[in-house]
Amino acid sequence: MSKKIVLTGGGTAGHVSPNIALLPALKKEGYEIFYIGSKTGPEKGLAEDAGLTYYGVSTGKFRRYFDLKNLTDPFKVISGYFEAKKILKELSPEVIFSKGGFVSVPVVKAAASLKIPCVIHESDYTPGLANKLCFKSAKTICCNFPETVKMLPAGKSVCTGTPVREMLKNGSADTGKKACGFEDDKPVIMVTGGSQGAAGVNLAVRQALPALLEKYNVVHLCGKGKLDEALLETKGYKQFEYVKEQMADLFALADIVISRAGANSIYEILALKKPHILIPLPTGRGDQKLNARSFESQGYSVVILQEDLTTEVLINAIDKLYAERNRYIEAMSSGDQSDPIGIIINEIKKAASH
């Protein structure tokens, strides 16, 4: 009889991709895998594309501010709880793995009521509200940053890092070079701001191009609708709005990466041991800045705050990082979060055996 695990989490792709990254290791362990998410969130398509049996439940958002939906969403959460409980009774899994997001709350609470152990993963430096609501029901809480452990319930928290898709490690630098049309062997800078791009980073990189292209080739993932038409024919500079299948090849090609500091992005860079500069998002909850500072304190990253970003600052940081790249590679290779998938699978197995 096969073992069963239910994965949950959603609201954004960031709550789903670490779950998908665990699939090969879970299958190797003999788990039959199911996914419970929201009825309409991005997790549905992503889970189904990965070949998983998917169940949608009602879900509401917990807001810390006034909104008329605050009057109706609690009823959606209660409805989701009973829907999840019915699904879990039918499936009877050994363990739940939750990546957070508001859809996870009714699922984790339903699992706790059925005495099914839950392992939760918190990506951000400071725990999000949805995960906080689930801490009491969790057997184990995994997190990304050593500093976060101190903010979590004592005795059931472990710093694991984020699971990263294995396919990212299997890229071909030659294929990446052909895709970019680079003809020489200059070191390559890869700039990425996520699927939406990062306007401030895009501007700084393009302003620095004349100086950068003397020494480097630059591949720039600039975001949907953010191509600079005037630079399309620039030798040594290749722009993409967004890439999916080619991402592994571009990572393999890159000597240096410039990125925002979202948790999934920085763990992909860490897994690939790419020397990098982080320019955290200046708005939002502030977690990107905290993420970046944690990586900086562990010796993994160079950090430039967007308010300090000038052409001169960027060029100097790139030159210094490239000169000292081996030091950063060594730091990343010896860090505690070098095998997130192995550590998390071990925590799942421990939770399931109790």
C-alpha cells in the first residue's frame, strides 16, 4: 500500500513552485501525492501541469485592514475547512506539507482536527499571517533564514532553505550562449527582476551598459512589456521579457547574477552557487530587504538598496564581485542550507512516522 501526502499552498506561484520542486524526491520515497488548493488560484494550473490530482476548496483572505470582504471571507474559510476535512477523510494521507498562503489555513486546521501531522514551510524572513495561524497545528515549521528560527515556536522549528527545481541545475552554457547570440568569451552578467521585471533595476543596468559591455556580455530578463526597442541590436546585450524553459541554460551561462531578493529567487541563485548582487524591492512588507541582509551576513551576497543605486555604484559592485567571485562561491558551498530538499524530506518522514 502506497504512502500518501497532501501538498497545499497557493495564492501566488511563489507558494507553489517549492512544492513542485519536492515532487521527484517525494515520488522516490514512494509517496502518492495530492494537492489541495483554492478553486481559482494559480496553484491549480501548476499542480495539474505537474500531473497531480487536484482538489479545490473555498478560501478567504485574512486582512489586517478594513475591507467589506472581511465580513464574508471568514465564512469562506469555514466552508473551506469542512471541504478540506471531507477530502482528507477520503484520502487519509500520512502527512500534509504546507507552503503557506491563505488557502493553506483551512487545510492545515482540518488536518489537525483529524490528527494528521503537518509540516509547514515559511519562505519569508518574518512569518506571514496565514502561516502564523497554522503554527499551533504544525508538527514542524521549516524556514529559510537562521534569524527566522528565533521568531518561531521553540522546539519545532528548523532552518532548511527553499526547495529548488532540479531542472535548473541541468542547463547548458553553450545552449544559453547560442540563445543570446554572444560571439565572444566575455564573462556574462544575468539580470533578472522576476516575471514582472524591475523598472528601477532595468533603468540602472541600461544606463551602465556602455561601461559594462566593454568587459561583459549582459543577458537581461526585463519583464513583460519592458523591452527597450532602441537596444535590440546592441552587440553583447540580449533582452528577454520572460523565459521559462531557457532559464536553466541562462543560469548555466551566467558568471554573475543581479536579482531582486524574493525568497524563491535567492534560493535558486544559492542552489546554483552563482555570485550575485541583490537589489531588494523597496516597497511591500520589507521582507526582501531582510532576506538580502541575511544572505549578506552569511557571506553569500552583495546588497545594494534601490535608493543607493547609481550607475557608478552598480559598475563598481559588479567589478568587485567578479574579482572576488571565488570567495562567494566558497561561502555558498559551505552554507547550512545546501540541501533544502533532503532536509525537508527528512522532516516530512519524521512527522509521518509519529
